[in-house]
Amino acid sequence: MRTYILFRVLQTIPVLIGISFVVFALLLYSPGDPAVINLRAIMNTEHPPEEAVAAMRIEMNLDKPWYIQYWSWLARVSTGDLGYSYQSRRSTVEEVGNAFPVTFLLSTLAMFFSCIVAIPLGILSGMRQNSCIDHITRAVSIIGLSIPDFFIGIIGIMVFAVYLNWVPVAGYEGFEYLILPAIALAVGMCAITIRLMRTSMAEVLEEDYIRTAKSKGISQRLVVQRHALKNAIIPVITYMGTQYGWLFGGSMIIESLFAIPGLGRLFVESASTRDIMVLQGCVLVFALVFVFLNLGVDILQYILDPRVRQEYE
């Protein structure tokens, strides 16, 4: 197992290098001159002097070739220096560090809602194929998959926040502010998870070892608990692990809709104001989260699935 983990960790190194280059390219090829954008925020003027722009370009290493800029930027990033915000004049690490826990909590809550709803419904639907509950579950999953999350968020605000006054409308002052946004984020993923869990459970129940267990007189509930579930859940765990990473990026619209000060909203605001250093920091965090979550999913799949271990060995 240690060899496999080391192998997968080494595989992430070229991925991380590629990510760093893509993130750096945001600064290199983004519209506008970063020196001018920086000076506009400092001097509060649309047209900073040419002399000041030239001096700022030298200070930011923008007068050097791109590969020297890249290595200089990579050296700073490797020490935790992501620059500073052109708008707030605060460290990018501080800006991202304040926003990351909010997005992490929102994504985790959305994942929790999806698990407690989708997995039991998928198991039940897979056990009772073509029954009334199976048809209803599939119809609900199709509807949930067809509705955009921002539309669900708007309807949720109108019904549960405005008319019923069960939850706060927007902002973030506590855990209760994340319930409605998390549900809006979870609906789409829940719909896919139901269908995946149903398909996986239906396929496993057709396996020979399941028929053998049933022929021994074991009840269907025990067959599912002891034999079918541990194999049917593997592709679902793989999917949900990767989707957990997508929730970080997909939270942009929901965080903007509910005025949640998370990483997604920070990304949108920094893109609209061309705050390139913060934009780079957000993209870097999104990418790192996704890479390491995939690494964790691969290791978990290696532990749970004997076929993966056999293939690797």
C-alpha cells in the first residue's frame, strides 16, 4: 500500500507543475497591465503617470521575459507568498484564508445532504427495480438534474426565507446561513448520485455470488448489507469524492446569490475587478483541492476494491 501511495503522490507532481504554469498564465495573458491596475488602486486614478507605471513594472518583474517571471513567481509561491490584493491591499493568503473555511463548510454540508438522501434512495431503487418507488425516484432525479442550482436557490429564498421565514435570506453570520445554499448545491449532485447508486446496486444484485447467498436462504436485507452494499458503494464513493472537488468551483454562483463570503464569491469579485493576485490564489486553491481530493479517492478505492489492488500488483 505504501508503494501505491508513493506512486500516486509522485504522479501528482507533474500535475501540480502544470497547474502552477496555468495559474501563472492568468497573470501573463489577462487583459490589462497589472502594473496599471495596481497603480489605479493605489493612486485612485484612471490614468497613473507613465513614470510610475514603468517603476511598478520593474518592481513586479514585468519587464523580464516570461520564463524568468514564472520562476520568480514559483519561488514566491513555494514559500507561501501569493502577493497582495490590488483592491484591499491585504495579503492574498489572508484573503483566501478568510474565504476558504466558509466554502469548505458549505461544500461539506452540501455533500452531507446529498449522502443522506441519495444513497438510501439509490439502494432502495436498485433493490426494487421497475417498482412504483423506482419510477418515482428516477423521475425525481431527472427533475433535480434538469433544474439549475441557482434557480433552486432563488425558489428557496422566496419560499423558505421570505414567505416562511425559516432561514436567513443572505449573508453569513452562522451555520444556519449555509443550510439553504447547501441544499441548492446538493440537489444536482443528489440526482446523479441516486441514479449511479441505483445502477451500481442493480448490477451487483445480478452477480453470481449474490445469487448463491440468496439460494442459501439469506434474506435480501442481509444479502444487501453483508455482500452487495460494500461493492455497489465503491463507484459512488469515487464519484462523490471527485464531485466534492467540483463543489468548491461550482459554489461561485450560489455564494454570489446568497452573498456568502466564500472562495467562489471572492473569485468572482476578483475577476470583475481584475484583482489578478487574488484571482491566481483562488484558482490555485481550487486546483490543489481537486488534485488532492482525487488522490484521496484513488487511495480509498485501492483500500476498498480488491480488483484495483490486484491490477496494481
